[in-house]
Amino acid sequence: MTAALHDDYPPPGEWTTDDLDRLPDDGRRHELLDGNLIMSPSPTRLHQSIAGRLMAALEETCPADLDVTQGVAVRISRTRAFIPDLLVTELDAAVRNPSHYRPNEVLLVVEIVSEGSRSIDRVLKPALYAEADIPYFWRIETETGIVVHAHKLDPVKQIYVETARMPDGILLPEPWEMDIPLARITPRAR
């Protein structure tokens, strides 16, 4: 099975999270959707600048019992694993220094929509994060400026309900009170 993994061919049957652990670090994001391997190219400078700036801004106001990080997988099941651009987790889970989290350890996931991931970030990932009972989901659009879409889980329907669409900054009462001006997360430009 290891030889097959190095050639990017699926192992017999379906891919699992165990297979992800054996993949080489090749600079691509390796995610799983129902046993199918999804590989994404490295993100752009705009994407990474927004992620870095937002991470720093969230850390400034984050309660002491939570942790903000980026690029760490959430393993939803044995055949589903996604890597959010940013995530907020319980500090108790973060101190283990994990390479992945369980959904019940995650409070917020953030996806920054890229040209090659529009359908996945707008439709697929939110549906599966909601099914996994992750309480908050943010989607950041960048096509016509930076717009943050904040969503909260409706636990009965297991879907996200948009609570705010913020083109001027992040002003929210939950998951904790925050007021982050848009300039704080906007990358430098000429």
C-alpha cells in the first residue's frame, strides 16, 4: 500500500485517515471526502496573508480556554478529513499538539474561498462541518474585496444559518465578543 501512496494512486478500496498519515509531505493539502482523496495546490499570497492576519487578530481577543491555529486537519470520520484555513479549538485539545482534531474539539472553522475551491468552500465543507456539529463556520470571499460571512449551527436541522455578512470588518457577539476592522485583515497593497 505504501508504494501506491507514493504514486498518488488510491490504495485498494477507499482512502482512510490512516492513509493520510502515510502520505509524503509534498506541499499539497490532502483531504478526504467519503474515501476519495482531494489534493489542493498551495494557496495564494492573498489567501495566506488574510489567514495570517485574521489568525493574529483572533488571538488578540480569544478567551484563554480557546486556541487559534491554521492548516490543521479536522477528521470528521474515518473517510472524511478536511483542513480548514483557520480553526478555533478548545485549549485542552490544542496542548496535545495534534496533527488533527476531532469535530467535538472545534468551535469555529474558517474557509477563505479560492478560485479552485469555490464549490467546496461554499457548499460542500459547510454542509459536512454542520453535519459534524461544529458550532460556527465563517466563509471569507475575496472576489470583490474581503467579505466575511459568519454562520452559526442550527443543531436541530444540522445546517448553518448566516448570522452576519460583514464587508467592513468583523463585529460579532459570538463565539466571543470581537470587533476587528477590515484593515486589520487586509493584506498590504500598492
